Amino acid sequence: MPHDNRGMKLRSRDGHFEMADFDLKRVDTGYWMWIECKFDGHNGGHWLAPDPGAAGAVCVLYEPHVWADPVEAFAARDRWEAQQERRG
């Protein structure tokens, strides 16, 4: 995976800190966006996808969603982070 497609962000949630990695993976039909979760001992991750129940929102799934281009995938990642911040 090319280095410029990976990132890490430190978040604080309820006084606990987590490192949130993300990966943009190129596939034949587009891009997948993976969000890794490390929170209070939980190690795992999820694929970002449009939320079918809320227009403009994103959700996490166990199966990857194909984003048309990297700009769309990174915009989804940014929306996910904003949604998580609003949940506090």
C-alpha cells in the first residue's frame, strides 16, 4: 500500500484516547475506505459506506463499499469523523 494512502489520527472519547487508522485501497472498480478502531482494548475495523437510512451520512459495514474515486472516499471519511464528533 502506498504510504500516502494511510493516515492516523488521535481522538479522545469520554476521556479515553484512541488511534484511528484509515486505509484507502484501490480495487478494479474504484476505492475502498477502511477505518480501524482501537478503543479501550478493542482492535478491529470497518468499511465506510453510504448510510441507507440517512441521506449524506455514512455508516460502517463488514463488507467493503466501492467509492468511485479517492476524493469521494476521503470525503466519506471526513463525514464519518464529523458524525463521530457530533455523537461526542
